[in-house]
Amino acid sequence: MELNNWEYVYKKKEKSNNQFKKLINVACVLGYFNGDKYIKDQLQSILNQKQETFSLTIFISDDNSNRDFPLLKNFDLENAENNDIYYRKLEKNIGYANNFIFSLRDINLEFDYFCFSDQDDIWTQNKIENALNNILKYDKKLPILYCGRTTYFDEKCEFELGNSLLFKKKPNFKNAIIQSLAGGNTMLFNRSAKDLIVSSIFEDFKIISHDWWCYQLITGAEGIVYYDKNSYVKYRQHRNNLLGSNNTLQNKFHKILSLISGKFKSWNDINLNALNRNKSILKKKNKKLVEDFIKYRDGSLFQRIFLLKFLGIYRQTFLGNLALNIAVVFKRV
């Protein structure tokens, strides 16, 4: 079957048909851009996954880096004989969010589950195994998304700096419409969820982040979101990170300022446009929520004050909800 622009760069050892039938097939999309400094550690941790019940195929999508991707033959990667690895380089830079979403669209082989990977993390050996164990019990016909926390490490990934915030409120579209729940580097989802995500792509497609979009779509379609309070990702903190930690006082303050400033409103403009163009995917009550949110966020002061109570929109933390209320008053949502 045709693979859109993917080049076969590493082929796993042949196994018998009986061996393949016993395994769950998982595709890992690794979004890459000028990540040669840490890519070996990330790839090695993916290849080191305990693959007793599943097979893993890696799709590396290079978002038109201006530095050459390091050749796999120079990596001396252990355990690579158990995995197929594909690589492609996009002709132009499309941004990290679209790189992930469009890569899902361009995987034309059949897989049972899909996951995202950044280019500079380190995964614990049981990351995928744990995610599968937590969601295999659900009906596969429903879109199902697993996600969870991360653990922050220094640039060399030697010293632990702390964990991402523990969110205790239930994953729900009323939360997703206003807040992302977890990083894409923690996510694993089934084929129904993948098909839903791919079906959302439209001409001049634009979203804020792939992980937030997945959370919005799957909760909007009344799918299942499993949030794991445990962490299986070592999230490397360095100056080139697109997104950093969210548990320091400085970072919390920065996020609150972003919420109150026009930046957060512009994010909502983009997400609400994308959701509005995908209303056919949303369940009736969530479609109505999008319509009402669009209507009332630019309404009178009275409408804005009662916006959150009327619609039931919420963020996961006390400070987040406090900032959200302030943003509503000052017309910043």
C-alpha cells in the first residue's frame, strides 16, 4: 500500500504470520525539526519499549529542517531489529501542530493505535504498554484517547525538576474548549480517534496545538479520554523547547498573564474557527456550546459575567479559573 512521501529507512526482522497476528499494531508519529542534538536518546527510548504484546512502527516527519537529519546507520540503535522506521522531509515548514496532524493523515497502512513523540524526550520502558493496558478495556468503536502527566528534567536529562500539574477534574468538552489537558508526547489513541482527527482537516487548516485539538475533538464527539495521574515521560527542559513546564510559580504567573492578555483570545479565535468548521463531528450539546461560546464571548458585560456559569466552562485549577473569570470581565476570551 502506498505511503505518502515516506521513505523506508529501517526494516525489522521478518517474523512469522502467527507472531504478527498476536500483536497490537502501534504507529508512532515523531515530529522533527532541527532536533539532531537529542534525537538519538528519544529514538532509543522508543525502541526500548517492552514490545511483548504490540509491534511498533515509527514515522519521523521532518518539518523542513535546515540541518540534515542524522543517518540512522550512524546511530548504532539497540533493539531496532524489532521495528520499522520511516522518514520524510516536508518541502516547506508547516509548524509542529500541522506536522503531527498531517502525518496521521498520510499514514496509509493499517494500525490499531497511534501515538505522538517529540524529538527530545526520554520515555520509560513501559510507556506504551501502560497506555494500552489502561484503554484496551473500552469499546474500540468509540474514539479513545489516553494521556497523562510528564516529569521535567534538566537539559541533560539527569536531574528531576518535578512533575507537571495533577489535574483532578474530569476530562470534558467544557474543559477542552478553554484548556489543553496533556502534552501530545503522552498521548496514545485508537483508530476511531485517528479517523476522527484526520476527518477534521480542512483547507487552510490551522490550530494552536495538536494535543489540544485532539482533546477538543474527542471530548466534543463524546469519546473517551483517560487521564493518567502517573508520568512515563522524561520531559527535557532547554531553551529550544516549544512548550515548557507548567508547575513553577513563574510559569503559572506567565500563563495567567497570557490568559488575561489578548494572546489567549487569539488562541480561542483560531480554535473556535476550527471547531465551528467541524460542527458535524461534535455531538449536539457540544455543537450548541461552541455556538453559545462564540456568541457570548463578545457580548455585553452582563452576558460575559454570566458566560461561565451559564455554559459551565471550566479550567482545571483554582488559579486558572480565577484568571479565566478576570479574562471574561475584560473581554479576553
